[in-house]
Amino acid sequence: MKLTRFCLGCLVFVVLLAAIYLAHINFLPVNVIFYSAMIDAVIATIAAGLIICTLRFFSPLGGFEKFQLIVIFVLGGYAFAISGPTVIDRSLSFYILEKLQQRGGGIREDAIGTVFVNEYMPEYRLVDVRLTEQLESGTITIENGCVKLTPKGERLASLGQFLRTHFLAKKRLLAGEYTDALVDPFRNSKGGEMGYECN
């Protein structure tokens, strides 16, 4: 009996999350996909939590069991936000498959780089999307046409470099060979001024 109610509580959350997310993306403005999905998950968690805590149907569940359900809702909502809309929004893998399909099922391997630069970036408005995300996150500012790191952005960039250096695979298969190239992607970047810097 408790297991049935526990499972139904989870179902209530899933239905609420789906309804809230679909309403949000179809009828409300969305600044950043991940943040919006997280807000939807929080709203669904609160609504489902209120339902399981107030409806008599769920009264056989004890306080600790209801707390466990709410923790499951939080974790499930976070997992949804990360592995659902955020993956679809950011996935270069999906893009490659969709582009291959659009171009009749095949693209020359030597043209893929050109496709990324000339088609992927403008089609997905990649620069606009990423700048908007960083502005909304408070990691950059744009002043007089100059994109600048904020102190928060500085800390996050340093954290990213640390994580990349210490927690990415040192022998990753890329284009048929195992390499550590992505552990330090700037290692072969040109030094000195490039002409696009600003203060």
C-alpha cells in the first residue's frame, strides 16, 4: 500500500514537471535553458510536495517517507534539467546527426569543420546563446562592445582550468589517436596580442 502511494507520488511529480516545463517553453520567455528547467523542477517539487503532504490519499506515508519523496523530486528535477533540455540545447552530437540527415545522409569528412563554422554557429546562434547565458550567470559584462570577465567569471574560469587539468582523461580517443589535447586546449594557442583584446 505504501509502495503504491510512493510510486504514485513520483508519478504526480513527473506529470507536474512535464506540464510545467511544456507550458514554460511554449508560453513564457526563457533566458537560459538550464536555469529555466531548474525553476520548473523547483515549482514541480513544491507543488508535488504540497500534494503529498496535504492529500489524505498519501497519509499512509510517514513524514520521513514524504521527505524522501521530496528529495527524490529534487534529484529527479536536477537530472531532468541537466540531461533533458540542456543536453538537447548544447549537443553538438545531435547537431551532427541532424545535419547529416538534412544533407541527405552524408557530408565529406574534410568539410565537417567548415560546416561547424559556417552553418552550426549561425544556425544555432551560438555566440548569442553563450553570451546570453554568461550575462545571465553574472560571469561576464559587456561594456562599450567589450566582453569582460567579472570576478565570478574569473573564479569560474580558474575552476574550469583546474577541473580540466586534473579530472579529464589524459588518454582520450580523438580522430583515431589517444591524446591529452583537451586537458590543455590552449597549449598550442598563439601567444601575445591577437588584435581583438579590449579593456
